[in-house]
Amino acid sequence: MLTIDEAFRKFKSRLELNDREQANASARQKEVRDYLDTKFKIDRSFLTGSYARWTKTKPLKDVDIFFVLKPSEDHYRSKAPSVVLTDFHNALVEKYGDKAKKQNRSINVDFGVRADAEDNTDYRVISVDVVPAFDKDENFEIPDNEIGKWIGTNPQTHAAEATTAHQAYSNEWKGLVRMLKYWNNNPKHGEKPVKPSFLIEVMAMQCLYGGWGGSFDREIQGFFATLAARVFDEWPDPAGLGPPISNSMDTARKTRARDLLRAAEREATVAIDHVRHGRNGEALRAWRELFGPKFPLS
């Protein structure tokens, strides 16, 4: 039987992206880029977000792709963000039909891939988020339909901060973040408790402090507890450009997130207690119930 440490290390490995998934994500980027090149003047495109930061969890979906438009498309910047989002949406509907959905800052394209009972997708990307963008000095501007403005962002700054946090935590930070995101994606919650998932990363930059303690189960227990205690705080954009990342959650959403995070902390405490009393098998089952099918039992 696996020890708890062995199980968590296997769990961490299962959540990491492999070469086949990266190749499929790159192919999907090229597919969408080749098509959009016929509709807009695009300077360049690149995979970004949690995928590029290595904090994306399984199953692989909603992979962000920035499409940086050429200066000749600058007319969009003087218009409401909804204009460019609508034009991108209409263009993608022509190719993908109702699989293209307009969101607040992007267009989601679903490729019809479905995860099986073990959250496997045969190494394929479920969906991508197409993000129109413009260069803005050393940063970027992207549309935000909810606030009706173009907002600043810098994926490179976000990636650098994640790398710094990872190194400061004995290279375990990204693994812990992926685990929390996997918990956050568990269908048993219905809607995600913490939204957007990037907020988990932003909070983790402060909530995971003091250095790696050497025990995954206690690190996770403490992570749940600290997130629950601080979910009502305001969490600014790490790049200092856009609105606070926590702005998308109102009081009701934060209350629900706090309650579910507290419940997860209690479940983690029960799992730890099982080990203390020599019930290793029950502990493994408790962790699997908490996280989902990617957590191993053997």
C-alpha cells in the first residue's frame, strides 16, 4: 500500500502536463491561429496563463491563447471591449458553431473532448480561451466586457512571480497550487468555489509562506485553512496593471468559497487523523474523496 507521501507525489505527477499534452495544445493554438489569420491582422499568438506558468491542472481545459493584433487593428481600442469580443466570437462561430462561447475577456472554444471517469482525455485539450490583445509598452491590453474597459496585463510578470514563489517553497509550490485547483474543479462542487482559478495562485503567493514543511498532507490542510481565512481579502493583480483578481467574486460567492474551503480543511484533518491511528487505507480513500479520481489509492 502506498504511504501518504508516496500517494501525494504520485498525485502531483499525475497533474503535471506531459509532452503529448503540450504537443496537442500547440497544435490547437496553430489551428485556431491559422483560421483567425484569415479574419484579423494578427501579429503573433502564444500560449499563456496557467498553462505557461505550469500551474494548469488536469483535465486540460480553458488553455489561454493570446492573439496580439497588429497596429492596423487599433480601431478596436477606441471602441467598447464588447466589439472586439463580438467580432472574434462571430468569426469563431463560423468555424466551430455553438462550441464557441463569448466570455468576459475571451472566447471559449470547446473541441468536444470529454474526460473519462479517471479525468483522462487521451492527452487532448478540452478547450481553449481565445484572448484578443494589443501591445501596450512592455505590457498588453485585453478587453474586459464586465467593466467596459480595456485593461492592462502582463503574463510574463505573472509567470516570473510564480517561478519565484516555487523556488522559495523548495520547488513544491506549483504542485500544491495544481492540487488546490484540481480540488476547485471537482464536479461535486457544482460551480467552482474559487473563481477565477488564477485567484488561487495569487492567494498562494502569500498563503504559502515560511518554506516547505516536508509533509504534503499538513501543507494541504494549512493551505485550505489559510485560503478560507483570507478569501474575503482584496487580492490585487500581481503585475499591478489590471483590477484586483478577487473582484469577480461577490460576497455570496466568497461566503460559499469560505464554507467549502473550511469543509475541505475538516476533511483533510480527518484524513490526517486516520494515519495517526494507523488507518492508512482509510486515509487514502479520504484524500481521494476530497480531491477526486486523480488521487491514487495504489
